[in-house]
Amino acid sequence: QRHLISAADLTRDDAVLILDTAEEMARVADRPIKKLPTLRGRTVVNLFFEDSTRTRISFEAAEKRLSADVINFTAKGSSVSKGESLKDTAQTLEAMGVDAVVIRHGASGAPYRLATSGWIDAAVVNAGDGTHQHPTQALLDAFTVRRRLVGRDTGLGKDLNGRRITLVGDILHSRVARSNVDLLHTLGAEVTLVAPPTLLPVGVETWPCEVSYDLDSTLPKSDAVMLLRVQRERMNAAFFPTEREYSRRYGLDGDRMAKMPDHAVVMHPGPMVRGMEITAEVADSDRCTAVEQVTNGVSIRMAVLYLLLGGNEPAVSHARTTEE
Ligand code: CP
């Protein structure tokens, strides 16, 4: 069985195949009827133990556009609140005949455990685990930056070679940062992390990227700047930077954005805390791709599910839509 657990598991060819397949899926979304029959008769469960808006809804949209049967599960309101384990929850779902499990969990490693434990036969897709990984977020970010900086043509030459991507903020608690560093490096980009020293993880010097504490000197050298939310819910209150302190040194406002090259874009995985890591002026500007990232997330998740579950079917570009 094939799974998607970590961006670090993807080779450059794997990643480019997913990005190229997502371009084909995006063309389906432009059609009057946005559905493909590829996963008809297959069942996908969205197993969310942590809150989500974008990831949960876009996986559901992707599954429905591929004609899969969709089961949505959230821990709140389930028997998890009565103490049921991940194993028993997963096996209950497996007993109902599930082909793929999309899982978000607060514990780093939960999707890996589900994929390798033998508890279930289904394909496992990691939708974010603790502070560890969020591979489909990294893929949709790479898709967005490739479209903006390189263009929409597909092919193995269309990677991010030499593009300079800066990630700013709470690296310590960010599965988005870890996944993006892994994937962007694989795709040939030069990644720089900018963060307060207290929000950098131990061992960051071994990651395939540069580290800086000075946002203002990094901005003019960036093709894309990705802002990360300060994840207060994962922090000891004693280590909270105040909103004012944080935004003064690491927040992106209009004056700072003007230091970026004209072609450079501002990215945010969401949810945004306006006024802290990003001002409303920047968030609402044409240079900010936050909403575009959400749209692209549906195409990426369609591509991932298609490649994991329907990859023996004809290539997506030749697949029939339900309107044909
Ligand atoms: N970017 C992201 O994972 O957002 P959600 O937590 O809303 O899914």
C-alpha cells in the first residue's frame, strides 16, 4: 500500500509528478462540471483529531471532485472523547470498508503509526501531525510558488531551482515549515528561515537551509516570503512574545513588503493572525497568495489521492469527466 506521510519521503521526480498532475486537476476545476469519475466506488475517510478549516474542506472537495464516497470524522463528538484509542477508531472505520484515510492528529508520528502498524489496509495521507509534517501543505505551497515564479507549463524542468524562499516566524512549532524546508530543498530552492531565537528548534543547523534573525536584510533577496502563524496553543505562556514585540521585528507590513523585489510574492498557509505576523494591507494585497493557496490545495489533494488510489487509470489529462 502507498502512503503520503512526509514531504521528506518525496524524490524530486515524485514531487514534480504530483505538481504536474495537480496542473491537470486544476484544468478540471475550470470546466463547467468539475468532476472526474476516477475514484467512483472508492471510500475515503477524513479523520480529524485536530481543528482545521482549509485542509479538511479542501480534502473533502478533492475527494468529491474525484467521485469518491466521503466519510467525515472529527474527534469532537466521537467515541474518542470516551477514551477510544487511535487503533480502535481506525479499525472501526476499516471495518466499514475504507480505501484511504486522511488523518490530522496532534501527536507527531500518528499517521506513520497508522500506515505501518498493520491495523488497517487503507492508504494513509498525513493532513498534519503535531509539529512534524504537513506534506500536502508543502505541495500546494510549491505549486503556488511555481505557478507564480516559473509558469504553468509542466515537465521535469519546471522545478524551483535557485528560487529564494524565506520562511518567517514560529519555526519551532511549525509542521508547515518542516515540510516546506524538505520539499523546497528537494525542488532546488534556496530556503532561509527568519525567526526569533526562541522560536527555532534545536538542531535547525542540520536542516538544508540558512537561518537569519534579520528580516529586513533578507527581504530584498527573496522571491517568495512565507509568513507562519505564532502557535500560542503549542507554547508555554512564559515564552509568548508580545504581539507588539513580534510584529515590530518579524511582522510584514506595507513598508517591509516594499523592500521585496517587484516580482516577489507573500505567502501564508493560514489561519492568519492579522496585525501580528501580517498586516491587513499586506494580507489583502495582490502580492499575497493566501487565497490562491487554498484554491491550489484542492488540485494538489486531488492529485495526491488520484496517484495513491487511481494511479493505474489513464493519465488525468485523458480521463473522461462525468459530463462526457
Ligand atoms: N493551512 C492549514 O493547515 O490550515 P487549517 O488548519 O485550517 O487546515
